[in-house]
Amino acid sequence: MAHDSTAHHHESNTKRIWQVFAILSVVTIVEVVLGIIRPTFLTNTSLVGMHLLNWIFIILTLYKAYYIAWAFMHMEQETKGLRRAVVWSGVFLAIYLIFILLTEGDYIYEVYKNGYIAWDF
């Protein structure tokens, strides 16, 4: 009898799982379609030394990473401080990595382009 009064009611997460699946699928489909079609206005337009299409891929990938952490790590149910500490740390590290890769990649490209080192590979 006491078991009935203290029983926990578990909600079905089936709807939530399908919602997460749908959102991640739509973002992935958009990435794949843009990768196949490669619109010329996105590949010919540059923003901060990189094609606009690449920026779109980076933004969509960061969105998916954030949403995966939000949904599968149950960040939506945590306190605001913990959410910010976990998610924003990863976002800032990813942005920093992108900045370093773009800066160093551009430097190496300029070295090879100006002929300081031969393209021997």
C-alpha cells in the first residue's frame, strides 16, 4: 500500500527523442545538400579570409555540438551556472581552435605562395 503513494511517475521521452532526431537530421541534411550543391555565391564570397560556405559549415557544426550536449547530456535540466561552464567552455575552445587553424593555415599558404618554400609534395 505504501508503495502506491510513493511511486514515481516516469514520463515517456519518446517525443523528445524524435524531436532531437528531427532537429539533428534537418541540420545534417542542410549540410549535406550545401556540400553537394556548393552554391557559387557561397563559394565566391569571402568573410575573414574564408569562403562563406565554410563559415556556414562551422556554424552548423557548432550548433549540432551544442544541441547534442544540451539534449544528451541533459544540460537543459541543470543550473544555469553549470550549463554555462560546460557548454561555453567548449564553444570558446572550438572558436579558439578555428582561429588558430585559420591564422596558421593562411601563414603557411602565404609562405608557399610567395616562393619562400617550394611546393615539392
